[in-house]
Amino acid sequence: MPRVTNSMVQNLMLSDMHNNLSRLLDYQHQLATGKKHARPSDHPIDVTRELALQTTLLENTQYIRNQDDAMTWLANTDSAFNQMTDVAHRIRELTIYAGNGALGPGETEAIAAEINELQEELRNIANYSVEGRFLLSGLATGVRPFERDEQGNVVYNGNTGKVKYEVERSVVGDVSFHGREVFQQSYTTNTLTSVEVPIDFLWTGRDEIVQIKVGDRAVKVHLSEDWTDRNINGNVDITDYNRFRDHGEVEGLTLDEIAKRINESMEMGDVDRLISVSVEKDETNGTQRLVFQSHTGEPIQVTSWPETDLAQQTQSIVGLDAAAWVAGDGTIRVFFPEGSEDVTLSIDGTDTLGTIATKISSVLGIEARVDVDGDRLVVSASKTGEKFSMELTGAARALFSTSVEDVVTVTSEESLRPVDHSHIDFATLMGMETTLKSRQFGDGETFAIGGGADLHLRFESGKNASELKIDGGVNLTIDQLAERIRQVAGDWLEVVVQADETENGLDTSQSLEEMTKRLILRPKDNEPLVVFDKNTSNYAMDLGFSTAIQSNGGTNAEFPDFLCLDENMAARLQVTVGGKDFTVKLYPEDVAVNALATPVVADQVKVMEQIVKQVNAAAGEAMLGYTVLDSATGQTSLYAKNGEALRIVDLPIGDPSWTPSYTAGIALQMGIASGITSVAVPENVPVGTGTIRIESLGRTVDVDISAGDTPVDVADKIRNAAGSWLDVAYFDPEKPDAANNVLMNIAAKDGSPISIFDVTGTVASTGLQMDNAIRTNTAGWTIPPTPGDELSITVDGYTHTIDLNAIFDSNGIGGIDVEDITAAINSRFQGQDVKAQLVEDAGDTYLVLTSPRGYSVEVSGAGNYVGVVGTTLSRAGSPSARYTQNVLVRTASDTKKTDFFGVLENLSNAVT
């Protein structure tokens, strides 16, 4: 048995003491720090459990805080929703009450006012915030979700994210709603927005009726011409009471006045029950737009018709040819049936036609003049529609009658303004017309369907579709063509032949506008109408009612071959349908005839397929359609199935090295780009010097071109000078090769036609070959004009002849000059089919004729002006006989989604 020694006892006692001291120190450390373990190594298992427990406690604290915050958020949201529900109930009550037909205007206005207040209250509730965080802004909690834009419309500024809270481990819950969940854009609204016009725009067209149809309800609004056919200078002039519009005789309507007339019109229906009409102004750019908004969300159909309730004109008595008249004694008694004036005038052998006219003009309410040839008297009542008589004796009889009676009485006859459709169509000018109207046809003119070029048209509207086929070699009048369309379309399509009257004034000058007819097409059920050629004959385009754009066919559409440019990069187009923009990406592998060839040529059918596919996918509906016209060449037609305005432009190449100067140019090469496309010109040849002018209905820009500027320099200058209102596309097939032919396309972003011409130099006409105006040097003109001098201007199928000896001295210099001719043209073409202006170049004055509507224009002269001949050139990628550029007409209003705020806006407008 081992022996226990003293040393062993001592060691054991010391060990126990050390252990006790160590434990004491541990306890003291634990007491001092409040922690059982100082290091994880002290007790790994316990430390792990302690840390997990601490994390759990912290998590639970945060979860409790999260739950509290979530409950607060949800409670406030619930409170806001309850308030919204109360407002919605009140709106429902007001809506039902507003349907009471016995309510007066004051009561309905009060209801509308309360609805507006409730809309604002609803907006304020939707903007509810807690501790600076907005409940319905999505994840953008610092942004006020619902604000009003410049037009006063409520817009959503938040996003579609949701605030989330973790309420326990791995359990995350949504605790917020974003604004688009609560106020979903699940309602449809229809609007018609005009193209831009200047702030000082005046409409000076003839009397017309604008028919506005919403759903199956229609109203009509008069736009009356404010025309006074008399002098504006206090003198009796040859243009007074001639029954032609001359300078200064028509007082135009501003856009605000037109909007007010439409809004307040009660003559043929209460317009403001169906639509609201407003004017949106852009003071910065000096433009404005007219906007129609449907109150019911149903489509808007707009049709302009000639006024049928014809206004009275001034009554006149035109004398006989007095070239052989012998002056002598006689009397002229001028009197009115009502007896307001009864004056007898004496003449004698010293009188001339001029002195007799002066004597007659001394009678109150009567004005007389000598006609432009100087051989007839023209006597008119100064008050519109007033009848008068003249009792003639002696030498006075032969001035007005062939009767041999001693006393002869001649009496003025009632005269009404003629029916006219050549100087109306306000809605068409503004880009708001939804009815298809053909070009005009002269009396007896036929529509030639050439041999070997059969006519094949397709008409689509909703579920209705018809096709018209006519073999070539036939000449049809417009009435016969209309009857053929009626036969194939049946009763779903309204087909109208509209005729106006010949206008020759009092037949005292050579001024003349002969009667014309035109074809009008519109569906009876207010559905969009789509019309297009089913072959390459272009008859629908030439008639002017094609709603499709055609490609030019062939293999001329190439992808650019640029140094260091990714050969697989997509060509980009922008397709706009009814104000909605879609970006289309055309990859070579999808649209090329052979993606491995050089150059890479686009298959035009495949391009159209991709446009339709991508736009329809982005829109979520079958918005576009296409038809192959010639499979051998790839010529294809593209159209908007919903009838909304269609616009196509090329976008810059995606590589920043080539942006924004260069595009892939697929649309302009195929001929489907909107606006004006140049002829192919050499890229390395300077285009000359000068100033080119680009005009739309609403804007104008002059661009100075310097010596040495090449086409790409011009494109960049136009883009920089125009700013945001023009799209400028430039295509060069190969870089750095500098010997290629290049193309340029220019289009107005608002969809309006444009005019391009030279102010000075020949850059537009020769250097770029993209002018579409008639520019005539007036240096050789006979000024003042002499008898027989005439100008005849033809546009959209009708011709107006202006006797240059029977126009007004607009600048008051005492004779007729080129400024007066310009003023006469603008006065006669009052509906802006043609616009005349003067430009100065190298000391000469040039007359420039353009068409704000994009029409082709022809001019010819007679007499000393026989050498004045000109025709606008077609700069359209898909040429038509009617337009100088690619112009597509709409047949439907623009449809877009709106939310409950938009519905309330329409409801308020409908109630008033």
C-alpha cells in the first residue's frame, strides 16, 4: 500500500487552493462582467447555445417591432380604404341622381362640382402618409403617389413594388398596396388629339358641319364662316361683292373659339354630354393642340360635312356689256321693297360707267362698281340678303336690259352661298377626321383602271370584311365606283358621293372653280375602317383613302456595314400607333434573306412580320396587320387594324459611336418611313450653300447650310436646329467608304405633313433632292398683270383659276404686285390645301407653293403667265397620286387605359 507523504499532502492542499482561487477569480470575473463565459473556448457548447438564444431574443424583438409597424401600416391603409369607400358610395349616389332627366342646368353643375371635389378628396386620401411614408407609392415611399400634370389630369408617380416585413424567421408578408393596385388602369378612354398648330392659328374655311359620334349617339356642330364680301378699305374695289374670297374679307376662328363653339353647341345636340373639348397650349414652343375626350370611354368618330343650311349672299344686279353703249339722258330709280330708300338719279351724255357707278353708290345701302374689263356695271346691296330694284329710263335702260319699253325695272335675285367641300374639312387639317374621303373628281372625270392592272381593294371593319375586284381596262365615274363598293360591302358600310357646285362669282372675271365630286366611306356602327390594296396597283393610295403603308419591294433594304459595328446588332424602328410608341428590333438572323451574305439584305416580308409580331406582343392585342402584295418582290402592306394613326421612323444605331447621326435605315429604304424621303445622293459631294426651310402646320425651322457641308452634315444641322419636333434619319450603307449613295428621311413627330424647300440656294432641290414645293422666280412676271393673265392651281383633284386682274391690292401700293398675288392665293385656298409665300434669293423674289395637308400641287398660267408651270415632286417612299410624302389617315380615335380618376373626370364632364 502506497505511503502518503507530507509532500503529497502539501501538493494536494496547494492544488485545491489553486483550484478554489481559480474558481473564485472566475466567479469574480463573471460578477464583474455579467457574463458566464469570457471566451467561446471556455465552454463551446454553452457559448453556442447562449449566442443562439441571444440572436433569438434580438430577432423576436425585431419581429415584434415589424409586426407593430406592419399593423400600423395596415391599420392606416384600412382606414384610408374605408374613407375611399365612403367617397365611392357618395359618387355612386350622385351618378344615379344625375340621371334624373328633370334636373336643371344649375343642379347638374352642382353635381359635377361635387364630383370634382370628391375626386380631389379621393386623391388626397390616396396620398395618405404615415411618418413621412406614403402608403400607396409602392417602394417609393418618399414620393407623393398621385399628382396633377400640367393639364390637370391625375397621374401616378409611384412604382409597383410592395413594402414587405419579416414577421418570423423565413416568413415575409406584404403589408402595402401600390397605387396601380388600388386605382387600376382597367378602364378605356378614347381621345382625339390634333397635330400642333401655332398659337396664332386661325381657321378660315367655309361653312361646315362637324359631326361627332360617340358610340351610337351623334351630335353636329356648325363651324360658320365669318365672310363679308365687301371692301375693307372704304373704297369700292373690283373685288367687292364678286362672290370670291379676297384678302381681308374672312375673319378666322381661333382654336379657343372653335373649342368653345363645340363645347357650347346645342343646335344639333348637346355635345358636352358626349365629349369634352380642350386646347392644350405649349407656350414655350408657341404651339397648341385641340383635344376631344370621350366621356363614356366609347370611340369617337368625326366627320366634316358641307353646310346644307346655306347662308344668304349679297344680292347684285350685273349690267350688260356696255362696250357699244352710247351715253345719253336717262334716270335710274333705286329702291328697296321695304321702302327704306327710294332715290332717283339722273344721267346724261357726259356720264361714263365710272361716274354712273359713283352716282349709284351715293344711295344708302347700295354700292356700284365697273367690272374688271371696264364694260359692265355691277350694283350690289351692302346688306347681305337684301333685295332691291332699279327702275330705268332713257339711256340707262341699255346698261341693264335689252327691253325697248320706256320704263324697265330690274330686280336683284336671292343668292345663297354654294355647297362647297373643297375649302372645308377642319378636322382633316387637324388630323382628327376619322372618315375616309377620296380625292376630288371633276364633272365627267373618270377613274381609269388600266389594262393589266386590276383593281383589288379590301375593306375591313370589326367583324365585317369585303373585297372589290374589277378587271383592268375599265373607266368608271365616281358614282359608278361608289355603286360597285356598295354592292360588295352591303349595308355595314356607308358609301356617299358628295358633290359641290361650280363657282364663277358674278361671271364678271375669269376666276373659276368648277364642280367636283368625292367619295366618302365610313362604317355605320362606329367601328374603325381599314382599306388597302390587295395587289400592287396602288388604286386605294391614289384615290386617297388607303389606311395602309406599302413597302417598295425588291432587295434594296440593306443593313449597314460599318467598321467595328457588331454585324449582329439589330436595326431599330419606332412604330407609333395612336400615340403609343413601340420600339421594334430587327436582327439580321430574323429578317435577312441570307444573314451570312455581304451586304446583308432584309427580306421585306420578314421585316413586316417582325414589326407586327413585336408591336402586337408589346401591346397585348392584335394592333397591326400586314398583307403580302407580291411574293416575288416582297412588296408588302402594313396597317393598323384598330384604325388608329400609324407612324414609322428609323431610330439611331444602337452603337454609341454612330449615334445619333446614323440609322440602319431599314424603314426609309423599304419606303415605309413616315414623312419625306430623299432621292439617293452621293455622300461625299457637298450639297451647296443656302438656307432650307422645313414647315409643318405648327412649326417652322430655317437651317443654314455652309460650303462643304455633306448630306450627313445637313442631317445633323437639321436635327440640332429643329430640336424635339422632327425625326431625322440618315442612312449610309457602308463606313468608312466615302463613295456611297445615301438617303435621308424627315418626319414631324406629331404626325403632320411637312414641307421642305429652299429659301436661298438649291440645297433641298438639287443637293438633297427632297424638296416638295413649287418654287417659281417672279422676275419675269408681268407686273401689274394685264387682261387675260391667270393662274390655275390644282390640288386634291380640283382646280381654282384666279383672274390676276380681279384681285385685291392687299398692300395698298395702288397696283397689283406679287405680294397681292400671294395674298389672293391664300385667300382663295382658305382651307389651307395650298399655302403661298414669298422668299428672296440673290435679289430675286420667288413664289413658293406648298400644301400644309401634304397634297400634290400643280400650277399653270395663261396670258403673260403662260410660262408659269410647276408640279410638286413626290418624296414619298410609297408614292401616291394624292400626297407628296408618306401620309396615313386615321379612321378611329386613340384608345388608352385610364384609372378611376380618369373615369371621374369623364363623369364630371358628362354631368355638366
